[in-house]
Amino acid sequence: MIEKTLKNIAERILALDEASLSGLWEKYKARLEDFDTTEEWERATIIFFIINSVKVKNNIFNKQIINRQNKASQSKRTPLDIPSYLKRIK
């Protein structure tokens, strides 16, 4: 039950736009720093970390895509890409 609920929450969060979330980051950071013992503060804390989670996830995702593209382009080297100081020996 809990895992299903968390998966549903994750699906809803993934549907949100990072740019829109980033616009709220300062608001929730300020609220997080203004500690009190209310449920409003607790919700603001969770929202702040959700925003950070989306940003971190996208950062990791983008870096991995770039790494894979770089590896793919390196594996497509042709024999003409061999440095000129190397000579083929038959």
C-alpha cells in the first residue's frame, strides 16, 4: 500500500515541469529556514526536497545521456582517425 502510494506520487511529480518547480525553490527554501513546529513548515520542507530531487534527477539523467553520446561517437571512429604518427605494419 505504501509503495503503491509512493509510486503514484512519483508519477505525479515526474509530470511536473522542472522550470516551474525551480521558480518555487526560493519560496520553499525561505520557508524551510523559518523553522516552526507547524504542519505547514513540515509540508514546505517536503516540497523543498521534492524540488531538489527533481533537479538532481534531471542533472544525473542529462550527464548520463551526454556520457553515452560521447562513448557512441568515440566508438564510431574510422581508420582515418588514427593519429598520423602511427603506421600500419603488414
